[in-house]
Amino acid sequence: MVNILELKQSLADGGDWVLFDPYGETLDLPVPPDVGPATLLVGPIADAVKTMTPGGMVERSLDRDDIWVVEGYALNRVVIDRLEPVVMSMNELYEAVTALRLGWQIKPLSEV
């Protein structure tokens, strides 16, 4: 869960960016270069990933090189100012940013 009001308050000192993990905790990282106003900070998948049939049988394995895990978020002040000051899940955050007609950029965390 992420508290948008707390994100807004964290920018009160004049900062322009907030970076946080999937639990809403602030990340102590520099703002990655060449990122858009709403960026997913991603890393590689280490575990095996499979699809399942409705009956619970393994259907097939997925290529881990084609999948990422979201390890953090980078949001610019412009995006945060446009979000409602509520507590929301990460899925709700994703949808809220998309509803603002903003696209999410992808940035490997290894490049930060």
C-alpha cells in the first residue's frame, strides 16, 4: 500500500521525485537518468514461472528473460500532484496513473 498524501508531504521541502518500493517505503536511491514522470523500476525474475490450467496442472514454462518483477517506483511531482491523496494498493496506483493518460516507463534497477 502507498499513501499518496505522505508522498505529497515528502515533496514539501522542494524535491521533485519520490522513489519507493512495492510496500510504499522510500527507496534511498538517486533518481535514475532518462526516466519518465512515472517509472517502474524492475529487476529480473529468479524463480521458475509457469502457467497453470484451470484444473491446476502446469501448462507451460515462461521464459524468465521476458518477465520482470517490479522492485520500485519513481514518480515525479507532477504525477503525485495529480493523484488523489488516498492510500492505495500498487495495482490501484498503476491504474490511477494510467487513468491520468500517462504511460509507465520501464527502467532496470541494475542501471540505477
